[in-house]
Amino acid sequence: MKLAARVGQVTPSITLAITAKAKAMKASGMDVCSFSAGEPDFPTPPHVVAAAQRAMDEGKTRYGPAAGEPALREAIAHKLQRDNGITYAPQQTIVTNGGKHALYGLMMALIEAGDEVIIPAPYWLSYPEMVILAGGQPVIVPTTEESGYKITPEQLRSVITPRTKLLVMNSPSNPTGKVYTPDEIRAIAQVAIETDLVVVSDEIYEKILYDGAEHLSIAAVEGMYERSLVCNGFAKAYSMTGWRVGYLAGPEAIISAVATIQGHCTSNVCTFAQYGAIAALNESQDCVAEMLAAFTQRRSVMLERIRSMPGITCPEPEGAFYLFPNISRLGLTSVEFCQRLLEEFQVATIPGLPFGSDANFRLSYATDLDTILRGMDRLDKFVSSLQ
Ligand SMILES: Cc1ncc(COP(=O)(O)O)c(C=O)c1O
């Protein structure tokens, strides 16, 4: 049977494929050190689990409104005010199947055939694929290690055309861990205002910041409220990856368009999972601080080891839980590097290529210290063998 042409236009997620391969190797008895998944290794905080269990006991097991439980939309609006200083009414928010489907729904609601979407590289690998699925044209803007892998206002200005529809911002970034400073955000906002640009800001790593790095949501900058969409979720900050709860906030007309689309493709997010999400937002945030403390320690250990390896440079990440070392001096493509590392040394990492930079590879340090130490020993041996 002939598949639709769009299937051939997108690439399956390499992150999911490598993670699956590493899991299969583990299942066959191999000792694999896995740094591939963008997934905290902590259990979901018990009070969040308890809230979902209570919801199930109370019969919150039925269909709900496609845009989300009213109590969760209210909690999201409250969070955006409390943490980001942005005032949204609950109807300006929508609960989605993870941050991923918030972005997909938004692309489907905004993009018409041939519309251009600006994506600074390195980027989270699903952005261009979502743009393509929606019929749009990704406009990839390469950044450099020197600029901290951040797009400059001049670069942004230079790629805007009459077909430009949207700019995708992601700070803290997956894969680089880089965080735009408030001044840098304001400078990008200035260009967006002057050029009448709509911005989607993926803030899913907003709570994972190091060394005093500061997160400013671009939607909070004066003049940006009407032209910004904020995307966030529970997976990373609350270790709720499998719960599939995320959200989008922005102008009501756009949110309600996303809700109409969602109503036809997924209906509501799992009802009792949403009650867990309410507890995550409304109850103690100590769990977030505890996970951050662990990430902080792991980041230092991994960064120090990686930087000691000959031929590798690695900028210091200010957020998220990834390192994105540069391996261009080692003479392998990122795919060759990661394949050999997995097959010869049983260390799972992700090549930079699908993130828009073949000079790098990505390691997640959202795993225990022992695995990090063992994995770094193996990586060291592999890198030495390449010299
Ligand atoms: C930058 C970024 N945005 C969005 C997501 C989607 O997260 P989820 O759909 O699990 O909420 C991820 C997950 O890896 C991510 O790294």
C-alpha cells in the first residue's frame, strides 16, 4: 500500500531509536551506560502520584473537556503569573499530551503551506519535523559555540521574509543547555516586535537552571504578550515523562484553534493524570529543588571528565540536563561516533546531526552518578583509541 508523501518527508526520532536500541542491548544482558534519553531518572514525586490515585478513586476516569480540566487550566494560569509574571485567563491555556503535542497542535493551527518557521540550530529535533508535517518550511539558522549557540538579533533579522510565520525559541535549550539571558531575550523580542513576528517559546526546562542563570519568558517582555505562545510541561521539572501532560498559553483565538484541532485528534489528556499535574503545580516545589541539586552535582562531574578528554571541547550548560560536546577534531561524523561508542563500548548517546550540528553529540546526565562515572571511563577509552 502506498503511504502518504508526508511520511517520507519526516525522519523517525533518532533519540527514541537509540534509546530503544540501548534498552534492547540491556535486556539481552549487556551492561550499557545510557545517556541518551531526555528523561529524569527520579520517580514522580509521591504527592503527585497520590493526587492521581485519589482522582481515580473519585471516579475521575471519564472523558473531560478537550482543552483540559478547568482546575488544571486555572492552576496553569496561576503558575504563569506566579513564576513568569504573565497574566493569562484559564481559557488562554490548553492542556496537551506533553509539551510535544502542544507544539504540534500549534503548528497545525498556525502554519499554511509554504510558511516559513525560523528555528535556531542546534534545535530540539522534533521542531523541523513538526513544521514539515504541518506543510511549512523550516528555516534553520546555524549558531556557533562562540555565540553560546544562541541566535543574535542581527541573524534573526537577516532571515525574516514576507513568508515568515513563526520563530521557535527554546531556552534552556535541548540539546545545548544554553540559556538566553534576560537582555538577550529582550533583544530578540525587539526584533519580533519591529518585524511583527510571532514567537513560540518552549520553556520545558525552565526550572532546571545552574549557577544563578535566570529564565525570562519572552511573553513577559513588553509588547510580546499578543505575539507569544508559551509552551511548557511536567515531564522534566516533575519527572512526569510518562504522564503525558503539557500545556500551551497565549492569545485566546490561537488557543481555541489548537483546542478545536485537539478535540478531533486526541480529545482530553488522561483525566486523572491532570489531577497529578494540579498537585505538581499547586503543592510544595521542594521536589524540584531536590532534583535540581542532584542534576547540579552530576553536571559538574560529567563536564569535568568530558573536558579532560583530548580533542573534545564542551561549553558549560546553564540549564536543562544535557552536555553537547564538540567532537569535530576526532575525525568521525556524529553518527559514526555514537554508533561506535554504543557498539564497541556500550555507551548510548545521541549524534548531533538530527539536532542540526554534526560536530557534536549529546549526553544526558539525568542518570545516576555511578553510571556517569563508568560511562565516562568508557568514553575516555574510546576517545583515546581515536587519537
Ligand atoms: C525542548 C523540548 N521540548 C519539548 C519536549 C516535549 O516534552 P514532553 O512532550 O514529554 O512534555 C521535550 C522532550 O524531550 C524537549 O526536550
